[in-house]
Amino acid sequence: MDNFNVHSYYKRQYLNEEYSNIKDIKIWFTDRGSFYKAIVDGVDRAEGWYGFRAAQDSLSKLLGYDIFLRNIDDTELEKAANLLKGKGIKLTWSEDMNTD
């Protein structure tokens, strides 16, 4: 029990409860690779996910590590999708939002 961190344990428990109902996250980037929006369980502008900073913070909390969403990074998003798949959450992204 020397290595047991109570704060870390309860933080993980809290985050698991807070995000336990999420099943689907869709992230759109512009055709130039900049963050456009995130839709969570079909809800556009979902609380805690509106704007790239909020979406970035929420996704980072869900993953347990920092991920950056200002610009598309397929490698990082693939890593995140694989981790979330194990939690029963589907993460998809697209770079086809034309804002011209």
C-alpha cells in the first residue's frame, strides 16, 4: 500500500462517473486542419465540449493525458480512439468541414 495514491484513485473514480454515459464523440476539423467543432452523443455544442479548448480539456480528462485539438493530428486521434474503444466510446473525426 506504499504506492497507493488516494487522491489519484478518487479522481479516476470521479472522471469515470462523470463521463460514463458518453458513447460517441465526433470531431470535425476544417479542410485546412483546424478544429471546427465536437459533437457528443449527437448533441452539438454539448456542455463542456463547445470550442476547441473545452473539447480539448474534456477529451484530455477522459483519456487521462493531454491531447491537443487546435489542429488535426491523425496519429494522436487514432491513439485516443483506440483507448476510448476499450471504454466503450466511439471517437471519430473528419477533416472535410469547408468553411470558405
